[in-house]
Amino acid sequence: MTAPSRPYTDSPAPDVAASERVAADRSTRRPVLLFFHSAVIWLLIGSLLGLVASLKFTFPDWLTGQALWTFGRVRTAHLNAVAYGWASMALIGVAVWMIPRLVRAPLHRPLVATAAAVGWNLFLVLGIGAVLAGWTDGLEWLEIPYPIDAVVAVSGGLMAFSVLMTVARRRTRHFYVSVWYVLAAMVWLPIIFVTANLPVFGGVGQAALNWWYGHNALGLWITSLSLAAAYYLVPKVLGRPIRSYSLSLVGFWALAFFYSLNGIHHLIGGPVPTWLITVSITASVMMVIPVAATAVNFHTTMLGRFGTLRHSPTLAFVVAGAMIYTAASLQGSAEALRTVNRVTHFTHFTVGHAHLGVYGFASMILFGAYYFIVPRLVNWEWPRPALIRWHFWLALGGIALYFVSLTIGGWIEGVWMLDAARPFGDVVSVTKPYLVARSVGGAMMMAAHCVFAYHYWLMVRRRGPEPQEPAWAEGRAAG
Amino acid sequence: MNRYLVIFLGAVATVTFAFLVLVGLPQEQLADVGAPAALRPYSASEQAGRARYVSLGCHYCHSQQVRTPAFGSDSARGWGRASEPDDYVYDRPHLLGTMRTGPDLMNIGVRQPSRDWHYLHLFQPRAVAPYSVMPSFPFLFRVKDQAEMGDVIVNTPPGLVPAGKVLVARPEARELVDYLRAMQHDYDVRAAAGGGR
């Protein structure tokens, strides 16, 4: 990409920097708010679908009158709504908001990014409608049918155009860590999504393709963009830089190399070549390197500043998310080992792990990002701080209950399944109380989302008292 | 880092490398996998049943892969011999699955050859397996006053349908059961037809 003609500076004068931030936020306001509004709605829809799917384990004859509400479809609609609706749209919103600030250039063609948000919603409405109606490609994470995928390909292209052109017009010499992750994610998603949708595979080869995609949708897309947000927000709120540039570099490149090779650990024990599984297990274990690098970097930056957590909801959510990232990743590395996987594969244990990652890590960071970004876009403060506390504790308590119940229940399920003397009926029955506890955890998360959505609605309608000063430590004045 | 190109090329290189290793190489290695002599392609009805299986999302709770005895109790449970890539040559989309909320179905046609069992199980899983958490699929059936010509009547235990009514399998149920009964992978996989291993 050609270098811009204007002079580069990484450290403009404070007043210049402040006015540039205002200009950057003005340029991103419309598309980012549209991405954010949509993400909140998909979060509500997605969690409702998840809760319905979860309750069906306890009430298997509930909502069985039509194919539309059968477990296999509701569960799949849930996954697509939360992964491609909530997480992806919120993450894109955060990325579109961060990039102009980080490269000191207003968003290029905001209208194009806005059109991308409209198209992305169209994709979700058609795609999730198709899944519920029974029209599916049948591959996990790739259920939405090919013709509808074209809609998201175009929308993603528009979004990438707007972001990449903004980067091309940058006025910074240096790219901050968050920019690396955003740029790489914008390259990775189109490559994996288009490749995985090529209709040239079948049988076992298609299974390999399926999980190369599925795990990279998590690793190279959701994780990358979530880390980009955390790398922006933690130093911003604390007012101190990230501890180590070198660790950031190690974290980034090791993630790029190892995460992309993880996928086949979803097929451990399956009818695929053993060397292939071994490659993915090795790469899964090597994920300890980027995870440790990122963890050390975040936690040493936080050192001595944990008191700030009480004053900043953004930081509370992001730090919780970053800690859960470390935990979920280390768990994932352990889970890929053959001895552990022998027990956990095919059980609810895996479902607990997946939710720890996408909810405990990515969603918590996204909630934190909303609390930071939305005041700067609507020029208002969150009117009811108590609701933020409710949101935080319901979400954290919900995922904790969800994770603990499925981890214990899933492990027992796995151990019993390995014991051929246990009839299969016993294996099913033993999980039932844990699945009830999971539904309670899910209901708490749903309640957290209702609180959050209500508060968000108050916020964008600018309800409540006119803010005299920022309600929270990192409010507008802190930039 | 201050070079766009470094990030861009680095990102392309890592993901391409992963694709070549995880998808490209196995594709190459498995290129000469041929259909075993005893494995026949799905009939039209079985294929339609398979499409129904996919559309209802059965594969989110049932795997179709039997692990080796060293790696689990699959064979000891009577789920069949360890699966091989050859067993899947006709499978699009693949349905290997990642959950066993219900049992593996690679050989369900061997374990349960009875059509009546399958119909009853789909209509009300708890009528045959009281512990089951599987959804019931009443929309694959019709409860009628009287059977007509060509209807497939399902023998039900007392109380499952109102007295004086009959339970009839819709074509969707018949195709699905055709598919499930065709899930028989108990042949010798080494006795290959064309291609071999």
C-alpha cells in the first residue's frame, strides 16, 4: 500500500490528539451505532434461542409440534445468532471505532461501512430463517446456505474496504497492537470463509475442512478482534501503556501460526490420519506461548492498579474477560491432549469450554467495550450505574454456573461413557441435573442481557439526568 | 510493526500454511480412498432421509464415527468396528459429529433393523427409552381415524395415541427410517472394490 503524502507523527500534541479523537468518533458514529444496535438485538435473540435449546434437555416434549422448534434447529440458530450476530457485529463495531483513532485518520466512506451493517443483518435474517426452516449446508459453523453466504461476503468486503482504506490514509508511522489484530482478522475471515464454502469436498476431507474453518472462526476472527479490543481498552482506562512491546509481538505471531493449526483436535479419535490429529494437538499445546505472552502482558500492566476495577465498569468487564481468556485457552490446550480428550470428546464438557471462550472471554470484553465506546458516540453517560453492576454480576455468575455445571457433568458423562459396563441410559441420566443447572446459568445470562439491553436503550435515547461529569473514571474527560 | 505488508503477508502465509497442512495434505493422502465393495451408494429414498436428518440437525447429538478400542468403549458398546475414511465416500455433507448426547449411529441399522422400533422411537423416544432426552418428532407422523390405502401404520403401545385412532408414518418418516436402517458399516473395509487403499 502506498505511503500517504502527509507527515507521520505518532505523538501529536495533546490538544491536536483530542480534536482528532472527536473527529474520528464523529466519522464512525453512524456505522458503529448501527453495528452496536444490531448486535444487542442479536444477543437477545441468540440468548433466547440458547435458553430454549437448553430447556429442551429437561423438557424434551416441549415445542415439538413443528420442525421449526426442534432442538437441532434451535441450537443451530442460537450458534449463528450469537457468533455471527452478536459477537461478530459487536466486534466489527469496535474495530471500526478503534481504527480511525489508532491511525489518526477519519473513517473512509462511513456510508460504505453503514451499508455493510445493513447487509450483515440481511445475511443473518435470511440465514437464521433458513436454518430454522430446515435449509442448511449441514456443517457446524457453516450451516447458512451458500447463496445467502454471498450476502455476507459482499457486506464483509464493504466493511473491509472502509477499514483498510482508512488505514491506507493513516498519519501514524507505527501500528499499535490492536491494528495488527484487526488487519490480520480482516485478511483471515474472507480467506477461511470463502475456502470453507467451496463445494469441492466430501467425506472425511470435508470434516478436516470443516474444523479448519470452525476453529479459525473462533481463533483468527473472534479471538483476534477481542484481543484487539482488550489491547486498546486496558491501557486506555489505566492511562499507562501495555507493559511489553516484545511480548505483544510474540503473542501476535505465535497466535497466527499456532491457532490456525488447531482445528483438527475436534476430530481426535476419528477416522482421519493420525499425523493430522497429532499436528493439531501439538499446535493446541503450543498455544500456551501466545496465551502466556498475552496474559503476562495484560496482568503486569494491571499490576498495582486493581483498585481501578471498582471505578471502571469497562475495566471490570475487560479484565474479567482477559483472565477468562487465559483460563479458557489453557483449558483448551489440556483438552486437546489425547488422555484428556478421550474423556471429554463428545460430551457437554466441550460445550462448557466453548461458552467459557466465546462468552466468558469475548462477550465480557465486548460488554466492557460498549461501556467505554457508547458514551463517546452518543455524548451521554450511562444513566443508571446500578444496572451495570447487575449486568456484570448476572453475566459473571451465569457463565460461572454454566461452566462449572457442564464441566463436572460433562466429565462424569465422559468417564461413564468410557466404561462399557455402564448402560448408555445411565450416561444420559447422570447428566440431567447438571443440564438443569446449566439452564439456570443460561437464564442468568439472559437476565443480564435484558438489563444490558434496557440500559443501552436508555443510553441511546439519552434518558436520565444531563451528565455533569463522567459517571465513571474513564469518562469523556479522560479521552 | 509499521509495515502493512508484513502483517498482510504474514496473515496470508500463516492461514495458507494451516490450510495446506490440515486440509490439503490429507486430501492428497486420501485421494485414492475408494468405496469398499460392500458399501453401496444411498438410494434416492435413503438420500432424502439423510437430507431430513441434516435438516432436523440430528448430527448435533449423534456422531457417526466409531473410535478404536484403544480410544474408548465404542466397540464394546456394540457400536461396530472402528470407522475408516473409506466408509464415508458417499457422504456429503459429512456427518461425523462432535457430540454423543445420544449414541453413535454409524451402525444403527445393524443394531435396530426393525422399522417399527424406529417409527415409535421417532414419534416418542421415551416410549422405547424412558431415560431419553431426544425430542419427539410428531410432525413426521399423522394420527388418523382410519388408515387408508398405502398408509404405513405404526404399531403403538396402548395410550400413545387416543383410542380408536391410528398412527401413520408420513413419507418424511419413511425416508428417514430408510436412511437409518441403511447405516450399516459392519463389512470388511479392506475388501475394496475399485481403487483400494
